[in-house]
Amino acid sequence: MSTDHSAPSDGRTEAPELAAIADSFVSARRQGRALPGFPGDIPDDLVTAYRVQDLAIAQWPDRVAGWKVGFIAPERRDGSGDERLLGPIFARQLKLTTGGQETFDVFAGGFGAVEAEYVLRLDADAPAEKTHWTPEEAATVASTLFIGMEVASSPLATINQLGPRVVVSDFGNNNGLVMGAEIPGWADRSDASLTCRTWIEGRQVGQGGATTLPGGLRAAFAFALARSARRGRPLKAGDLIATGNATGIHDILPGQRARIDFAGHGTIECLAVAATPKDEGDWRA
């Protein structure tokens, strides 16, 4: 994908139709309501979809704490060649758990799911000028690994069916991250040593681990480093990267409980609740 140098502040004037899409998603998310369909014409490519995402980020009254990585199936890729996509994780939607039950918001009438995640925290700034990364290079970046659970939720029920350009347009279909215990010495571990299982309402719905991610943790990390730099948003110390669903994407409804067991590294237990309207303040730190 070519480098995207567009500034969100300029994009509203230059592309009002993209700004209208972003505003529709932001409004629905802030009001905790579903959308009946995609609010406009679906972007022609991922570059344009990231322009919508940048416009929405500029409107969202919180700071970006990190990024989720999602895999793009081969038949759904565009001319960019990107095998993955990014979506923002906001600070107020980040929860740290020590083992107790957490709650998380999903959009009633929209899309709601949970994903087991291995979450990397950068412990040093990535070089801003480096826009291409190999998995081996990514593994040398100072970072710490944690267990986690992504809240995959959107006001648009058909978001995944409509494909990656729609997913990118709406914050990567992310509505939060629950992060648990550290997994020490991740760079010296094999992906095969990291396994996990997911339950919904006491029924196992998926199992897998780091090897479930195409190319493994390092490939997902390399993509996040490269795509972020090419977007003009190079990763910084403290940024979080949720590397991708490790047991699948598991639908969940308000009132249902999820549990993810990361073998030998802890468990995350959460209760889904229906999203409600948010206050009109600005939450940026």
C-alpha cells in the first residue's frame, strides 16, 4: 500500500463523503446504537478506508492506546497486497484485569464478538523512518507480551460480511481490549508454546494459540510496525498491539459470559453488556 500522507483535518474538506461515513459511525458508537446499513458508498480500497478511519479517530474524544491487527483472507485483499488490517484501541476502552470478572460493551443489534489475543506492548519507540519490517526484525524491538481479549463490536451487524474495507472504516471493528498477565520472555518462546481456549456461557467455542495467527506473532507485529509507519503514525513506547484472533471470532450477546484460558499464563473472564450512550465530554488524556 502506498504511503498515506493525508491529514485528517484536511480530509473533511477534500472528501466530505468520507467525513460523512466517519461521522455516522462515530455518532452511532457514542449513542450506543446500531446502524441499519453502511452509511454511504463502501470505500474503493484500503487506502481510502484508512482515510475514513483517520477522520473518525480525529472525531473520537479519546486517545489511541494501541492497535488491533486483523487478518485479511486472500480472496478479500486489494491491490495494496496487505494481508492484515489495523484498527485503533482507545484508552477508555482498555481494561486491565487481575483475574476478576470484567464487563465490556457490545452494540445490541450490531456486531458483537470476543477474540483471544496475545498483546504486545512496545517498550521503546520504533524508528519512524523504517516502513518495511520482517518478522525477525520485529522480534528485536523491545516489547512485553500479555494475554488479552479483544472486544470486536460495531454498530453495523454485517461489518465482517461486507469485508475489510468496511472493517477498517469502523475502527477495525474494535470496541475495547481486556489485558491480563504478562507472558515473560516472549521473544525466546516458540509460538507453539502459547496455546489458549475460549468459552462462551460455559461451552468451549474455540481453541488455538499463537500458531493460529498466519505467520505467528512476529508477522503480525511486523505488519503493525510497517503499516503504522507508512500511515504516518509510527509506533511509540507504551503502544499496545493486539496481534489477532488466536482461537477464532466468537459471537457474543449482551448478558453472555466469555472465558479465555491461556495455558499456564492466566485466565480472562468477562460479561458482555449492551452499549449505552456516552457522555458528550472529551476524554483525551
